[in-house]
Amino acid sequence: MRKSKDIIFQISGVAILLAAILYFFLPEFAPWLMAAGVIVFTIITAKSPYEGKSIRGKRLFTFRVFACVLMAVATYFMFRQRNEWVVIMLIAGVFLTYSAFVLPRELSREKKEE
């Protein structure tokens, strides 16, 4: 189950990236691909809560959830063909990148302490 969830998570991330690139060539199709990718990405993020007990880990998971909300807002702006979606996606990307690197480290540190 975990392996299939990871594969779907990666596919939705690639769909979001492709939608961002595709927007410059097909702006009427890209928002739909972005919406599908963001919906799947958000569902998998919500179904994979932080297993640890540390406050730092919970904060990092909250960053991930906040990034999903920002991606949904960026998708809305993409549907409206407003260029602010790029800035919002960059902010979401920073939150996701930070949590992607630090959250596994926090989990391993927490398991080592137990």
C-alpha cells in the first residue's frame, strides 16, 4: 500500500510540474492538469499525517498542508489566467522543499531517541 501511495504521490507532483510548464503553451488545458495534480497531492498529504510526537515535526507537516492550500490558490489564479499563480507556486515550493528535507531527518532523530 505504501509503495503505491508513493508512486501516485510522485505522479501528482510531476503533473503539477508539467501543468506549470504547459501553461506557457496551452493555457486553457494546464489549469485542469494542475487541479487534478493538486487534488491528488493534497489527498495523499492529508492521508499521511505525521507519525511522530515532536512539535517540530508537527510544524513541518503543517508547512506541507499550508503548501497544499497555496497550490490550490495558485490553481485558482491559473484558471483566472492571472500571473500571480507563479509567485504563489514558488512560495509553496519553498515550503514543500524545506519540509521534504527536514521532516525525514526529524522522524529518524525521533526514532533514534526512542
